[in-house]
Amino acid sequence: MHSMSAEAFTLILVSALMHALWNLLVKRSQDKTVFIWWMFVSSGTLLNLLIWIRPEPWPVPTAAVLLLALGGAICFVLYHLFNGRAYQTGDLSLAYPISQTSILYVPIWGMLLFGEQLSLIGGLGIFLVLLGTYTIQMQRWSLLELTRPLRSLDNPSVRAALLAGFIYSIGAILDKQGVMLYPPLYFTQLLVIMMFGLMTLNLTRSSYRGRIIAQWRQNRWSILIAGPVMLCSFVAFRYGLQMAPVSYAVPVRQVSLLIAVTIGVLFLAERFGRVRFLASCLILAGVFLIRFG
């Protein structure tokens, strides 16, 4: 049976904290697509500087590593695109649970492609995390509410969320394979450069004219803070992913949801109702089982 070491667990928790923080900064921005592009400028510049000052030579990537990085970049950009479409056009309580179905696919890919074996307790932990993330944005705790997203598959926003979850799971597998073949810091560099390139292509459309400079003027300090935070999230996750089964790493990272909910309650005056409390307890219990089971 594969298990998760304390070091990998800590790295993924650090990644989850940083993930929640940069997502908070994105939430507070006015033009989210352009803000995320600026975050990649900030984090990519910092990462390239960090690699440049390192004494060791830059390892030349193989064609397989470059293809894995490109595939992962395409998957993660598409994930953000479809998630954004789902949230803009649909009810969050419908779209959000469906977008989290990547937690369901990742262990399947992990077992089929990497020969990962889950313990009974670890499998139960993944199920509790999935249930917690699925229910955290629901209005009330009932069977009708629980099955409402599944009964709304004809809704375009739900279909977009379903596609987002599936695409993310493929990206996670490409990510895992990449960090097994190439050092995580350098694989993160390739991923960031390729994601930045894809997002830049999107921003060349006429509808974005003038918005890039405007966003910098409005949010320059948030951008300068968010870049290093996102970089820390990316690098910590990929080092953790190198050490841990992908079947466990992706569910544990859902702790970022608990951190996001806590930030929302403490700093954004969001409500912390009974459903969120129960969902948070499920995620915590699941993560505990994954780590110590």
C-alpha cells in the first residue's frame, strides 16, 4: 500500500494555504482574467530569477517532459476557462460541486497508470473529502439538494463544470508524470511559461485592449504580492506530488477550501452555516484519514 509521508503532507498543506490566499486576491480583483495573467508575469519573473541564481546547471528537458508540461498547461488553462464559464452563467451551488469531481477521477487514473494502491482507510478519506467538497457550497443538507447538480446535467453551466473537473484530473496526472521525470522546480518553470504563453494568446483579442495596463494601475500591489504566493503554491505542490501518490495528493490539497471558507468568514463577512460546518468537518476528517490511515 502506498502512503503519504509527513514531508509530502506538509508541502501539500503549505500549497493549499498559498492556493487559498492567491485565490482570495483574484476574487477581490475587478478583471480576473487579466489579474491572473499579471500574477503569472510576477511569479514567472521571480521563478526565472530564482533558477538563474542557482549554481546548478539547468537540466535539458526531453521531448517527453516538454509534451507533459504543454499537456498540463493546456489542461489547467482549459480548467480555468470552463470553471469561469460555469460560475459566470450558473448557480454556484450547482456548478461548484460538479467541478470538484476531479477528486473522483484522480485515484482511478493513479491506480490504472501508476499502479497506486489505496488502503481502505485512505480510500474512505478520499470519499469524505469528495463529499465535503461536493457539499460545501450547497444551500441545505438534504437528499434533494445533494442530487440537484446530478439532475441538472442538461444545464450548460453544470456541463462546463463537469468538463472542468475531468480536464483537471488529466492535468494532475500529466503533472505527476512530469515531476517523476524532471526536477519539480524546473517542471514548474516549464508549466508556468507555457500557461503564460497560452493566456497571452487569449489576451491578444481586441476585447482585452486597454485592460492590461488598467489592471496594473488598479492592483499593482496585489499583483506583486500574489505572484510570490502563487509561485510558492505551485512549487510546494509539485515537490509534494513527487513524493506522494497523486490519489492522495489532490484530495489533501482540498484543505484550501477550508482555508478559503475561514478567510471568507473572518475577513469578508461571509456566513458560516450548518452545511459549511458539516462539509468542513468531512474534509478535515478525510484529510486526517489520508495522512494517518
